[in-house]
Amino acid sequence: MAIDHIRLGAATAMFDAIYLASRSLGRRQGKESSGADTDGGDTVSKMDYKDAVRGGGGREHCLQLIVVP
């Protein structure tokens, strides 16, 4: 699973998580969606926002993001 490739620790790799989830879902047929919870902004991603969006390869993908302050 995509989550297995995210480093653990006191950091947020949100763009990496979005990218990996999009790539994982991209191999499936039908509608795609994912959700994520975070307590802060992205601090350690190797990807930037544009790379994360491109991760879906141009397919439609619904992302629900919940930010918990």
C-alpha cells in the first residue's frame, strides 16, 4: 500500500501521500477517491503540489482533506 512508503516521525508529507495514493488508485477501474487527515501543513515531502496533482496521470480523482488544528 502507498502508506507503507511514507516515513514516520514528527513531520507531515502530505504531497507525497497524495501522489502515492493517486498512483495506487490509478491502476483501478471506476471512480477514484481518497481521504486524508492532517494536523499541519506539508513539511517534508519530496514532491511539490504540482507533482502530487500530476500523480493521477490526468485521471479524475476526488480527494477529501481534513485539517485538524
